[in-house]
Amino acid sequence: DYKGQKLAEQIFQGIILVSAVIGFIYGYITEQFGWTVYIVMAGFALSCLLTLPPWPMYRRNPLKWLPVQESGTEEKKAADRKPKRHFKS
């Protein structure tokens, strides 16, 4: 559902942003760029774990789908149409 997709996107972006800020600050304090990369990668892994699987919190508002139509009705509609005629000019 669309509300679940929006929630997942907000969680993903929030975790990435927070981990990037924490990683930058920690890397700046320790003067090690590697720690910045590790913290951002850990945030990315955490956000993927929380947002990629179809958790129940993302499926609270299911979409209403149209009922399945029989395939024979489409064939009848196609047969009822007049054939197109192409004229040469």
C-alpha cells in the first residue's frame, strides 16, 4: 500500500541521514575517514533490514483491487470492433 511505502521511505531516509551525521562527527573527532564509511554502511544495512522485507507495519492499508474478469469477454469485445481500413492517398 502507498502509506506503507511512504513510511518505509521515511524510515530509510531517516536512518541514512542520522547514520551519516553520526559517522561524519565520529570520523571527524577520531580523524579516521574509515569510521565514517563503516557507520554509514551500518546505517544502510540497518535501514535495508527494516524497510526491504514486507513487515506487517507496511501492510496496514491494503489496496482494493478490481475483480478478475473472464478472458472470454475481452475476446468478444475485440471481435465486435470494426476493422480499421487504411486508404492509400
